Amino acid sequence: MSTKSRLLTAMPTRRDLLYRAGMGLGSVALKALLASQEAQAADGVLAPKPPHHATKAKRCIFLLMEGGPSHIDTFDPKPKLSSLHMTKFQKERNKFEANMNTGERYFVRSPFEFRRAGQMGIEINSLFEKFAGVVDDVCFYRGLRAESVNHPTALYHLNTGTQFGGDPAVGSWVSYGLGTFNQNLPSFVVLPDLAYPQGGAANWSAGFLPAHYQGTPLRPAGSPVLDMAPPPGTSMEQQKADLAYLSELNKLHHQRHPEHSELLARMESYELAFRMQAEMPGVVDLSKESAATLSMYGIGGPDKDADAFGRRCLLARKLITSGVRFVQVMASGWDSHDYIEKAHGARIRAVDQGIAGLLKDLKRMGLLDETLVVWAGEFGRSPDNGIRQGGQAWGRDHNATAMPIWLAGGGVHAGRIVGATDEVGLASAETVHPIKDFHVTLLHLLGLDDSKLRYLHAGREKQLSQTGGQVIRELFA
């Protein structure tokens, strides 16, 4: 082969040139995107950011009733079950119920009395004595459906948009999209019950988002935050100097290893912890609240569970008024497979005054319109008996096809019921939506567009809804 022929054979074609150039530009674009994300993490990652669209809600308090509260026994009464009480029926295998018992089952009525509350006469369990006074500020939604009856996977789905865990929590997405109002406090705070929910801390994880956005849990008993004061013999000035020196060492290390983006989050966490020492003690201190405020939340009363939950609700209010963007308050113990009258009755009494106090307090301070309050469990419960057959020992099985949820403030309808379940409460039947639509709606109420709120991970842009969803506009005022 001649020299000229060899040169012509070695020269790339026009298609090869375009292909190689495209690969190079893609690489440059990817590096630029990653660099911008790292730069954001290093420079005020939690600074306030503008929403995608104008909205009333600026912050969110999410009241999570862990265990699966029964819609039939709280806010969605089913008189039909009274006429069907103890009626046998043949139950088919159903993937949406936990026990998957086949054979003879029994419909069971609610053991609770219901009352009409508010101007619209909305029926609620009579044990919600204090909550009855704020029903006119609440929008009850009866059309939501979950997809799992397993506690951990259902909690993951409600909290993170996926049943597998490992993805960012709703609060993390909100923090990523909006930042926070106070650089001395976390953007996303979690107030757990004495025991963590099933699935643990993954329920408030930042997932693949930078660690800055993960939820910060406060202790449910004793001091909410440990080590808020410097160690004995260490002044704030000395601690600040130590932190500055550590930051310089970390920056040198990061310059040598720029691919370790986790280090930036760790550096920011150290600095945030130092700033929290100045501001957090005043936020978590309830001793300076007035006797009237404490009483409004049920704090100091004889019911220890009501006292503990009331403290978490008041602390949530103090956190959001101090600039925290998203607070999740948890109350466990709703998994009533038997003795539902005793179990659910105790849970209702424990949360009743704290919830009512929170809504009243926000409204009194002129903050309810700017604060989205959500109450939900991971699924509902079935209209038939759970473990025992009849008597006062009956309970209810898990049920993903109908679940209780309500919203207040933040631009939602007040004093209204949206959607409906069937006559026995087995499944939602009107204005039916999956959880991903609820997530898209929650983000929308806070000024965020799920289709725009994305993060590049593992080669593709990810979002809370996973694959997109529909806004539930019937909930909007």
C-alpha cells in the first residue's frame, strides 16, 4: 500500500470527528455540572433560594402518625359497617393487606362515637375534643392510596418517594430546593418519638443529595441536643480557632482529593454545629413559654404521652419561627391489629391537644397561611377484623387502598372534604391519587415544581416523584 493510501485510511471520517467531538463536549458539560454542584455545597448551600412559582406556603410541619392510623376510626366514619358488623365474608388473597388471610373474615364496626364539628359539620371521632375546635382550618383528603402494607417500605414510600429506602426524604428535597431562613440552624429537623420509626434514620436521609440536606433528629427526652455547650475549660473563642484550623486542613485535603465531595458536607456540618451552639439552646428551651401557651399544647398535664407530643409540637412551632424550613413530628403506636378501641383511643388522646394547640398557635401568630401542616400515616386500615374474631378485642389489618390524611394552611382549602372512600372504607373511590401525586402537590404548595427539582445521580436526573406526577388541584383554595 502506498504512503498516500495509508494516510487516507488512517484519517478519521466526518462521522468519527462529530462523534469524538460530541463525547468531548459531553464530558466537559458533565464536569462543569459536577463542579457547579460542589461549588454550591461549598458556598452557602443552605442559603434561601427563590421558589419556582409564587406560593403562600414558605415552610412545612409534617405530623407523621407511624403505624397506620385507621381512617374508619378517625376522620372517615362508615355507618354501613354497623349493619354489617360480624357479618362473615370470604376473603380473597389481597396484596394490599399484610396478613393475607384467606377464608372466613368478619366486618367490624367502629367502636368509637363520632361527632359533627365545625361550620361544615365534618364528622370526626369524638375523642378529638380539642381538634374539633380547629376543623374549620383543615382540609380532609380521602382519595389517597399507598402501594405497600409493609411498615418500613410504606414509610419509605411516604417519606422518600420510593419503597426501597436510600433516596432523599421529602424534607431533604425541600431543603435542596429552597434552602433555609437561618444559617445557624438545620433546614430539616426531625422530632421522633421515643423509638425511631420502622426503617430508622433512612426515613429522613439525604440519600444521593449532599449530606447538608439530611434531617437532623432531636432527642425525644431530656435535652433535645447534646453537647450544645463547649467542654469544660474550653472557651467559644478557642473552639472557634480550633474549628478554623480544622477547616484549613480539610480544605488542603479537598484540594488534593476534589472527588471526595462528602468532605465539603462534613466541613459545613462542623461549622453549622458551632453556630448552633449559640442559637439552638434558646430555640429548644420551653421554660420561658407562658403558662397559657404550655397549657394550649397540653404540656404539664397528667397524660405523659400528651405532654411529650405537645412538647414536640411546640418545639416544631419554635423551630419554624426560628427559620427552619421543614419539621417532621412523629407519633408512633397506631398499628392496632387488636383492641383498637383501647389502642387508638390512647393515641388519639395523646395527639389531640398538641395538634389543636399547634394550629391555634400558628393562626394566632398569623403564620398558618404561610405554613403547610400535613397529618398522615403510612397507610390506612381494613374494614374487617385483624387478628381476633369479634368482641371488644377486634382490630384492623393494614390497608393501602385507603388512608387518612389532612392538610391545613399553606394555600389549601379550609373546612372541606376532598375525595371519598367506598361505603365500607375498603378503598378510595373519588379523587383517587397515588402517593407520588401527593408529593408533587406538597412541593407545588411550597413553590417547587417536581419536574424542575432534579439532581444528577448515577447518570440520570432524579426527582422526588421518581417518574413525575399530577398535582391534586382539588386541595387548593
